[in-house]
Amino acid sequence: MPSAVGQIEVVPLHKTFTAEVRGVDFSQPLPARVIEQIQAAIDQHGVLVFRNTGLDDKRQIAFAAQFGPLDDMEPHIKAGRKMRLPDKEMFDVSNLDPDGNIVTELDPQRLGAMKGNALWHADLAFNSPRAGYSMLRAHELPPKGLGGETEYLDARAAYDDLPDAMKKRIENLVGNHSMMHNRKLAAPDIYESINVRDFPFSKHKLVVPHRNGRNTLYLTSYIHHIDGMSDDESQALVDELFAHATQPQYRTLIQWENNSDLIMWDNTAVLHRATGGAYLTKHVRDMRRTTSNDTGAHAHGMNDPSKPFRQGLPIPKS
Ligand SMILES: [Fe+2]
């Protein structure tokens, strides 16, 4: 049923989370009442799909900024990384190098990042503050049927269904998140020379209350170890929790249909991963992400809130 003027329509796409939002006019700044409706929808559903938004970089940044302060690429710029996109608030999630060429094995750092994104994660869990909302827009999609879908996982439903004994066991455990750990897991050959312990960890509890009151299983492939446990014990518990959380009922795969489709997700409620595909080293897939900082009570987790930090990208030795 079409939405009334000024009203958005929220159509659930899955039993427990994810919805498509229709009736948003992105051709002009969104009024406060629409932002409030989108805020309510993301609180409930965790993932929102907006088709054919018509957004460009500048207007996506302006839209994203209405949901909190935006993170930027400053650590990467300081680390000497050349940027393809002019706005520092726009994260380049494409398969393109800074000159616009499709990434190959000759760019191990970029390839490692792409492989790391295929593992389940919440964006910027290795920072303090962690990320709140991500908005990913398709600027240019590869031909259909060659992959590139994004998969989501309902980390609140997965928590709810844990056995009581497991809930009790993990309620106060603290995970140590490192971007380098994820990269090493995904591309051990590229990151062979890197010792994860040479880099800072961001500490977040495994169970974090969401702003709507429900608990989230804040379980990411960035978790290198858990405080008070050996590396082997930590990995065994992380594996056990992932075996539970990645069951089919908690997951949904979203197809990118049109250039300017945008997916907004709440990193404090859901996990996600890139699925890769045959397009990867053959066809342009230009995806652009804005990311707001979490501003809630658990934004800094168990880190010192007076000392925010972000993990830059070291250059692996060739
Ligand atoms: Fe991501």
C-alpha cells in the first residue's frame, strides 16, 4: 500500500530483522519527522534497505550526519594512503585502487582488506568509540549474477536464543578487537610478518545492551582474545559462539539491484560480511560508505573514554 505524504513505509524482509524503507524523498534534506521515523525503524529492524535513492556522495554524507558524528579516513590519510574519493567522510569500499583500476594481487593491502570484509564483523569494532550506523551506497555495480551481495546477521536474536548457561558464562567477558587479527585470519600470507600484539586492542564486552534495551552479541572476527582466557580458550569460545550465531535463521542476504541503492545498518545490533564473487578482479564494484560513531553509553566499551583511538592501516612488508 502506498505511503501517505510525509510517511515512510517500512516493509519487513525477514522474520526477526531487516526491512525495506519506501517513500523517502532523498532529493532534498530530510525533515526531522522523517529522520525520527527512520531512527525508529533502524532501532527495531537493525538493517534498512533504500532502493534507488538517487544520492550522490555529498548528499549521502549530509544524510548520514543526521544520525551522529561521522568517522573519517584521517588515520589512513596520515598513514600515507592515497585516496580515490575526495571526501574524507566517504570510506572507499570498492574493488578499485586510488587510480580507479580494479584491484589485483599486486595490491596486497587492499586485497587483504577485501578478504577481511568477507568475515563476520561490525564496522570499526577495533576503534574507540566503535561505529554506530553504516550507510553503504552502490555507486557502480558489477553485472548481475557475478556476486557482491552483502549478508547480515541478527546479533540480538542470536543472543536471545543462547542457552541460559552460555548467557551466564559470557555476560561479563571482554573481547579484544584488532583489525590486524581479522586481516591475518583472512589473508595469512599477506600479513605473515605482522604480530597482532604489536597493535592496540579495543575492548568491548561480548554482550552489550542495545539502545533499545535488548542485548546484542557483540561477536566479531576482530576478536583476538578474551580477557582472562588463553588464546586457545578464547578462540574455542569465539568459534562456539559463531557456530550458534551463523545459523541460517539469523542471516539474510541482500542483493544490490540498482546504482544508488543504499543499505543502512546498526553495527551495535547486527553483524555483516561481504560475499565476494566472480566480479572481484574483473568488474568494477564501486561501493561508498559513511559511518557514524556510536554515541551511546557503550561506545567506548571497556576502553578509557577520555582516550579515543583509531587503528590505521600499516603497510605490510612485501
Ligand atoms: Fe564492513
